[in-house]
Amino acid sequence: MQFLTLVRHTSVNLPTGICYGITDVGLSGAFEMEARQTMAWLNRVDIVISSPAMRCATLAQRLAIKYSCQHKVMPGLREMDFGQWEGSRWDDIPRTSLDAWSRDMLNFEPPGGESALALVERVENCLHDILEMPEQHIAVVTHGGPIRAILSILAEVSLQQLMAWQIDPGAVVQVKIGGA
């Protein structure tokens, strides 16, 4: 039996309303407080896996130190690549593009970016590797998109059904895999 603890990175140092996915943005000034609050939800960790983004790796390194365990970076856990939309205000992205994305969230690719389906396939490969690990208590520090993808895969639910789920910065979701 394994316990997979999915942790979203803490707040970032960006104004609200900015599109960011693979852009490596800094953490907010509230990081120390948010990190303590987030880490309080975890009881045991045997290994920490994270996205390479500093907003994830910083928290993952703290967890690895706290639990005296290994921190492993998996590039496949990075957030969705929004291509030319990265760094733009959502309000500045053409309405026609946003409408096309909302009509086909799984297959639409922002210009120069990737589709949600590509994100799911990338994350599924990582999840397979994670579930093959011998450790029982695995913390995965990543982003909202990959967390939704992992939950979609494990629950065998369409990613589209999970898009409305709010996964706040610092959120912790634990999933028990195997066993009774």
C-alpha cells in the first residue's frame, strides 16, 4: 500500500490574472508562513518528488530536510505550457482563443504551447514511475494541472470533469493506493 500526497506549490510573486504555466516565477513573500502551514498537513514522507520549477522545488527541498529523505525532480511534473500566452494577462488573450480553448480543453493547444491531453500523457508517465517506487509515503510537489491530471488518472475520471476543482496554493490531497 502506498500513500501519495499531492501538494500544490505555495503562492507566487505575480499579480492575479496572469497566465503562467512553465514560466519559472518566484514565490510570494508569504512563502515561509504558507510552507509551515502546508507542511503541517503531512505526517510522514519517505521521498519527495517535484516539478523542476523553483516554486515547487523550494517547498520540496524543505520537506526533504524535515523528513530526512531524498528529493527527486521529475521534469514531467511541470505545469502546462501555455506557449505565447505565458506571462500575459488573461484579459489580454483574445476572446476567440479563450473560447476555442473552452470548447475543447483537452485538445486545444495555445499558440506554441501544449494541449491538456499532452499534459495528461506526460504526467501519466511520471505517475507510472512514481507508483513503481518502493517507498510507501510519497509526497509530490507540483502544480494545479498535474494534480488534476493525477487525480483524473487514479479516479478514472475525465480531466474535463476536474477542471472546475479549485486547488489552492499550498493545497494537500492524499490518496491511498492499494490495500483494503
